[in-house]
Amino acid sequence: MLNTDFSGLLSDRFFKNLLPIPASNDLNYGMLTPDFVLPDATHDQEIQLSSFRQQKPVVLAFTRIFTENQYCPFCFPHIKALNERYQEFRDRNIELLMITSTDLRQSKIVMQDLGLKMPLLSNPDCQVFRAYHTGQALGAPLPAQFVLDQQGRLRYKHLFSFLDHNASIDTLLQVLEQRIGVSA
């Protein structure tokens, strides 16, 4: 449920992401994507992206959560849909990683409140968001989705726009099937 509690919104992270920076297209298809290590609020462990190379495709779902009480109205339904259909990714041997700019404490509250099954990676300094050129506006990085093949190479990207906020789950699964050859 969307909450109107704005406490905690005006943080250092908010002011560092206040000015609009549009998402860019600097990451090219076929390129090896930037590696990272981030804490997973869902499973209390650190996850390194490159650990999935040579094992399985990965979907990176960058999402916009302002605080543990305040979600982006475009991202909230996308988060819920990804969580509801998470097993479809697992059944296809695909790793789905959701990345948020909330700190680990906030991310754990989000994970519990929404009953998230998928890994929720915490990136409060937004360095991974910046490495993937997702853009930012009004206090938080913008959402984006990236599909990586088994070698960690970029096969699909969806960057936020007001006309098309997030790639649908069906689109992500279709890309995985058509461009990577993953099927149920």
C-alpha cells in the first residue's frame, strides 16, 4: 500500500539525486556489464554480479524507492508484479536481482512489508545506478531493467521514460526467450 509518510525523505541521498540527470544509452548491447557487490536485504548476504557468469542469465531491476515508507507510484506496481512472478524466472534458471537506493535497514523493512522473495540489493550511495547510467530526478535514481546473458553481456535494456516507466514482466521473459534462448 502506498504511504504518505514523508519522514526520512530529506536525506543526503535525496539531495545528491535531486537534480534531473536523464538516463543515457552508454551501455551497448553485447558489452560486458559493470560488476558490483551489494548487500541483499532478503537473504542477509552479499551478492556479486560476476558470480552468476557462466551459470545463468540475470535480470537487473533497478527500482525507485524513496524511503521504507514511500514508493515511487510507477515502481510500486512493478515491484509487486516482479515479486508475484519471481518463480517464473527461477523456473527458467534466471536470477532476478532488484536494486534499490534505500539503505540496508530501510531495504529490510521494504522486504518484510512487501513479502519479497527475490533478492533486494541495497545501493544507498547509488554508485551501481550511476555505473548503469539509469539517471536520477527528484531525490532518487530512476528505474531501469537490464537483461544479461550467461556471460554477463548486455542483451536488453529498458530505461525510464514518462511514457514507458518499466519493462513489463512479459517483455523481460520474451527477451530472455528470444535473445538468450531461455524457456520454461
